[in-house]
Amino acid sequence: MFLMFIGMPGYAQDAPGIRLTESTSISPFVEASYIYDSNVFLLREGLEQDDFYLDIVGGISLLRKTEASALNLRGWYQMRRYQEFDLLNDDTWQVNGEYVGGYIDRAQWVLKLKHGVLSDYEFTQSDLGAQFERSRAGDFMMETRTRRYRRVLDSASVGLARETRHFDLALLLAYAAVTFDTSKATLYNWTETYIQPRIGFRVSEKTSLTLSGEAGQQDSDNELDTLDFLRVRLGTYWTPSEKTKVDVGAGLQKQYLDSRGADDTRLDDASFHFDGNASWVATSKILLHVFGKNEYLPTEAFRQNTKKVDQGSVGGTYELTRQTYLSLGVSYRRDTYTAPINGVDALEELAGIQARIVFNSDKQNLRVYLRGRYEEFTSNIQEDYNQLRLTIGASLAF
């Protein structure tokens, strides 16, 4: 989640907004969507209950861009109201900011901050947040059912980068925390802090060999001692043209833990590690994106355990007309638990597909969209479920 791409942020593109000064603009936005949900309680087949709900979002974005810096601040508030199961009604909000300063050939630094209260997938709260990220429109990763309870998310990171004739250097310090509302389920909060160094050796104008990794700690309320982790990977950063970017790496990851899990299982573990993404502008109308990674995480729903999460996605967008584009993405996630749960070698899988069609007005400030998302969850420790969501929505940015 903290993968850093060196350069100015994507929001530096022309965008809707009310110009305050030559370098600063402000953009209020509103969004409304009506959604059909085939399984609002995520129950197993035969017990599903469906409903319709309305999402209304209001927010504001501030953008300031100068020759040597860019600042983007955003905040939004959402109301969700169900037609039948009004006990699921809720209100959520989020604020986030990003600052990029300096010059990459001298020293450039990036600061990111986020705080939010969520009850669903983070990206569903407002698609306006991805208005200028069309390359990622169809391939968001899905979260497990335990991460879809009401929770508070906090994160902060600061990165420093510099390019020289032969080297690309970067260092990132990051913090993240998840705090659950335990009134409806027993879930365990956790925090993560790590440092991420990265060095790239430029072997040609278009290719760099990279050495990167993370070293950090995770603390959980699930009765584990502090978990120390280390990831190291070798890779390549390849940009054969302005239309193609590949950043992939593979290596080893280990978790170090004094605690023991069920059946006196040692929780120390080591495994193959990968982390990478690639984007390709195949034609003037088609953009494709591939993403994959794995990592160790504490368990939110089970005591004294950790899990290895492998996940990946493939997505793309197609520009049907100047104002209309289609997107399609498929995602897969596999959670393998380190220690047995109730005597079972626990395994969970989540697969899904998302399709969307979006119409943009000539000035890009009005959007109307249709979206369909289907996901299927299988587990040998929790109930399986499947869910279909169909959405019609519109957003307006001033």
C-alpha cells in the first residue's frame, strides 16, 4: 500500500476546480449512487438476504502545484441508507493528504497522511477519489470479510528519493494502524511500522536492476508478541517506452515471533516473496495493468496466529469514445494461516470480478457510471459466501 513511484503525483494533471491563485485550486464534489446487494450479511448460500441502499458522498479537494512542489488535500463524508435493513445504515468519512517537494535529480521527498472511519471496502467509499486513476479502474484488490467491519484506518509515510546518472535511490518510513469497532464482532486491532530502502542501478536508459526490501514490526491485540518481519527482493524496473512500465521483484520474506500458536505451533516462518506491477498502454484506447504481492499479517479474527496473504489482479480500461470508457478487472486473494485453527490447517480464498462503464462530460466534471461486482469467498474455518453488487451512480466536481 505504500509502494512509492518516484515523480510528481498523478493529480498534477488538469482537473476540475475553482481557481484560487495561479497555483492553487479547490474542488468541491458530490456523488450519489444506488446499489443492489444480493447478500448484505455475507451469509452462506441459501440464507442470503438482499436489499437496495443509497450512498451519498460530499467532499472537497485542495490542489496546489508549483514548479518544485505539489500538495493535494482531500476530505469526504458519506451517508449510506438501506431500503429494508436500516440497522446497517451508517455514516463514514475520510481525510488524506500528499505533499511532494524538491527535484528528483537533487532530492525529492513525499509525505502522505490518511485518517478515516470505514465500514466497507475502502475504495467503494467514493469513486471520485480515483477520478484521475483510470489505469486502476478495474483491478482493486478485495479485502477479507473481517476487514469489512466498521474500523478506523490511520496511515502515515515519508519518503526521500534521488536520481543520479547511474543510480536511483529511495527510502521510505511508513506506519499503519487498524482499529475495529468491536460492538458487533470480536476483532483484534493491529499496527505496522517499517522502513523500506530501495536502490536501482541503471544498466541502460530504459532498464534498472533493483534491490529493495522492508524491515519492520507488527503489533496485534490477538495475544501475540511483537512480530518482526524482513523482506528482501531483487528485481528490475523496465520502461521500454512511455507506454510501458514494469516494476517487479522477488526474493525471501521471514517473520520472527517468540509466541506459539495452537497445538504449540511455532509461528516463525519463511517463504518466497514477490511484489510487482506492470502497466501497458496497448493502443491509444486500451490500457492494461497487472499487480501482485504477498506478505505476512496478524490475524484480525483469530487469537495467537498469523497468515500469509498472496494476492494478484489483472485489469484494463477501454476508451469507447472521448467521453466514455469501459473497465474490467479480476482479483484473487489467498490467506494461508500459520498455525491450525480448531485443529484445521486454515485456508481462505477470495476471487472476484468487476466491470464498469463511465461517461464523462466534455469538461470532466460530471460523470455517470454503471458498475457490477461479483465476489466469491471460500474457507474451511468460516462460512462460504458469494455477493453481487450492481450500481448506478453520478458524480459532479466543481
